[in-house]
Amino acid sequence: MAERTTREEVNRANDTLQRLTKTTYEINQTITRGAVSAQERNIRYTQNLLNHGIDMVKGQVEASNQFMQQIAKPQESNQTMETLMDSALAMQKRYVDFTQNIIEQSGEMFLEHAKASRDLTQTLLEQTQAWQKTLQTLFLIPQAK
């Protein structure tokens, strides 16, 4: 009888340790997925930021080239001044658009990070509770009701 009880206890302990190992693995997987997801969001944000920055610089170079071509042509000074003002206004609009885009993307990224952090915290809480329950079973600790 004692041998049977011992064998049952060993089997139960082995099952509990397997559940504990599985829960620990799931917790680590959740943390890893959260870190990878955050890195992917950071990469997308950086790529968008660089792409918009490059586009803005290209537009500035193009506007500067057009302005230089206008200056090189013999024209009335009023038309040259108008071209200069149009070019400056277009450049300012690109700066404003670029800045607005950065602010919008930063806000979106912040919200995505906040949601992902909340979801990760909730999942970890659930998995930690399962882990604690498994430990309680392993050490035969009475569970609080």
C-alpha cells in the first residue's frame, strides 16, 4: 500500500513538474513574442521616418534646382522674387507635413506599444497564476478560496 501511494505521489509530482515546465515555457514564449513585436514596430516606425525624410530632402533638392534654373534665366526681378517665395513656401509646407507625419506616427506607435504592453501584462498575469497553481499542487499547499 505504501509503495502504491509513493508511486502515485511520484506520478502526480511528475505531472505537476511537466505542467510547471510547460507554463514556464509559455511565459518565456510570451515575453519573447512581446519583445519581437515591439522590435518590429520600432523597425516600421524607423523605416517610415527615414522614407519620409528622404522624400522631403528629394523635394527640397528639386525645388532648389528649379529655383536655381529660374535665377539663371534673365527675367524680371518680380518673377524671380515670386519664384523664390513659392519655393520657400513649398519647402515650409514640406517641413510642416514632415513634422506632422512624425508626430502622428509617434502617437500611433505609442498607442500600439501601450496596447501591446497591456496585452502582454494580462497574458503574463494569467500564466503566472497558472504557474502558481501548479506550484501549489506540487507542494500540496492549500489554495485560498
